[in-house]
Amino acid sequence: MLGCHTDSPCFKIAPVSKLEGKCGFTQLTVQTYGGGLWDTWFDRDLILAGKVIVNHEGQLQSRLWRSKHAIARIPNLCIHLRKERAGFNPNKENETQPLIASTILDSLFGAGIAKPESDHYSMQAKHSLPLLNMIATDLGIGIENLVDFELNFVDSNEG
């Protein structure tokens, strides 16, 4: 008998990803999965892909989803402005929060998305409205039918 286990290190969207951006930027909170070489993820166009749980006529369904466009990037400070030049070991809590191309999302999926009533457990309270609207539009459902998801950032370049 032979067994094998492999991991694909990646950045996963956190259970509560909504993060009030600094200076007007929209960011998402992420979690690292696996033991990755995290510096290789910086300054790349990233898409989101994964499993989405939807409420379809009272039944929970699992659907696979992949964003059609690169929507995020984890910015990196150029090497000559870093304090330590010898090695790059980013703080995974504070320095790996992707910037979301919110202007692109707003132009594709509408900036005037209605704000939800105050419900701390709703998807709208935990995640960015333009992101939820993009997922719902791609899946052909309303935002209110999104139950949960497990999404990972993926390099937008074809492998």
C-alpha cells in the first residue's frame, strides 16, 4: 500500500474578510494555508477560485466558482526601500492583505449596491459587497442566496 499527501500553499479568504481599507483602498483579510514561499505571491495579479454554498429553493448546493478577471494584488515595497535587504519574511497578519481592484468591481458590478440591515452574521456583514455581488452575478443568483464560501487566491497567469 502506498499513500501520498500534497498541499498547495495559498492565501484563503478569512471567514470574516471585510477589512476597512486604508486611504480608500479595499482590502481583504486572508489566512495562509501550507508552508509557502510567500514572497513569490507579491506583485502578481490574483484571481479568486473555490467552492460557494448557495441556497437554491430551500436546498443547499455546492458550486465551483472562479473569477473571470484578476481582481487583487498583494503589493510589495521595492527592495531598496526595505529595512532588511537580506531576506524577505513578511508578517502574514499585516503584510499579506490583498488590495482589491474595487474600481473595476464597481464598474463591472455596480457601485450602488444596497447596504444590508445590521446583521453581524450575514454574508454582507462579513465580506465586501462588490465581491459578493460579483460572485452572485457569475452564479446567476441574488446576494441573499449566498450562504458561505471557501475561496483561495490563485495566480491569474496560466500555468
